[in-house]
Amino acid sequence: MEIASPEIEGTRAAGMRGRLAAYIELTKPRIAFMLVLTAAAGFFLGSKGSLDYVLFLNSMIGIALLAFGVATLNQWLERYTDRLMTRTARRPLPTGKLTANEALIFGSLTCVAAEVYLAVLANPLTAVLGLTVIIGYVLLYTPLKTRTTISTAIGAVPGAMPPLMGWTSATNEITLGAWALFVLLFLWQFPHFFAIAWMYKEEYAKAGILMLPVVEADGKLTARQIMMFAIMMVPVSFAPFFLGFAGFVFLIGAAVLGIWFLFESVQAARMRTVERARRLMYVSVLYLPLIFGLMVADYR
């Protein structure tokens, strides 16, 4: 019997580790973590009485699986455009670390597993919302990115689902509080993604991705959109207080965070530079866990 040398075994092990790392990269774990964080806040805020920890754990596992599967299918669909942009050219599919078929199978199975998991161990309503995420993000938003700027608004709908799904996991119903969390996250996405699009508009243009900053030369419409959605987001962020599931500490914190976010949005809209867009992007990334964290900390 032939025995493999230590060098061959080491190469095999390194190859397996590399493939595992590539699969993990496909799932966009940092984005998935942020989505699960907002879903967890939605579950906590929607819970009545004591927290059902088993249901909470199962719900977060299902939502995480859904985020992993959707991210993978998104990269499968964008494997050709990803090759054209520096920021995405080193992803697993453009570099050949994994094949397109491997990504398609992995993403599809993960989405199916997520839907079954949520339907059985959370509730069917949350699974239905998960299905809308798959349809909205994978089948609508991703293909439309190279066809129309309206794709941003379409993608914001499935992008705002995690806190709503967290809420329905706990309650098996959609109430006004759940819609408030959904609308907050929906509005937040526009300044956030317009800032990213402004930073990388040359790369998006090269790949044929029709984000708003790509199709207008002076950026005036992008600036107005950033301002409009930031202004709408601030009063919406107060909704948890007026709906009675967050207290005065949250209200004060939400006001401070809202003023900060609005200030950075005004600066980015006024100056229209990559530096200000990057600053707005960083502020938006900090804003999200802070506002949801405040809701949970001052839950009534």
C-alpha cells in the first residue's frame, strides 16, 4: 500500500483549508453578522414576557443561513462583473478558488436549508419573509444592478428584512413595531449605499453597474437623495419611543445619533468628495449597531 509523504499530506491539508476559507468568504460573514445583529434586536424587541432562548437560537441560525446562501448566490450571479472591479476581483469565483457550479450548489442548498429550518424551528411566516429576501435580492436586485438605478430601491426591501424577521420569529405576527424597524433599516440603506457607490463609481462604471453616482456626472441627484433619506430616517428612528417599547434614554441617544448621521450626510452631499463619502459610509456602519443596541438597552 502506498503511503503519502508528509509533504503531500501537508499540501492536501493546505488545499482543504484554502477551499474552506473560500466557502466562508462566499458567505460574506461580516455582513451576515450585522444582519443577524439587527434580527436579534428585532427578536428581543418583539418578545413578550421572558425570552425563549431556544427559539431565539434557532431563529438566528436560520437567518444566518439565509444570509450566507443569499450572499453566495449574489456572488455567483456577479462572478463576471466582479472580475472587472479591483475591490471584488479577489473574491473566490473571479480568482478560481471555487468553481461557479460549486458556488451555485452551495448557495442553493444553504438557502433551502435556511427556509426549511425557519419554517420548522421558527414559524412559517418568518420562512415566507425569508423567501421574499431570496426573490428580492437574488432574482430581482442583483440582475437589475446592470440595467437600472432603481435596483437600489428594490434591493433595500430585502435588505431591511432582518429585524422584521427577528420580530416575526418571536411573535409570529407583523405589528406596527416590526414595520418601524423595517422602515428604519430601509431608509438607512440609501445614504449608506450611495456613499459606497460614490467611492467606487469608476469601478462600478467599468463593470456596467448602474448605481446613481455612475449615471450622473455632477452628483447633484445623489446628494439630494442622500439628504432626503437621511432626513426621513431621523424621525423614523424615534418610533420605538413613541410606540412604547423604548424609553427616554433611547430617545436622547437616537436624537444624538440622528444629528450625527444627518450632519455627515449634509457634508457628503455638500462636498461630494470620495473622502466625505467614505466618512459617511463609516458613520452609517457605526450608526446601525448603536441605534439597535440602544433600543435593546432601553427596552420597556
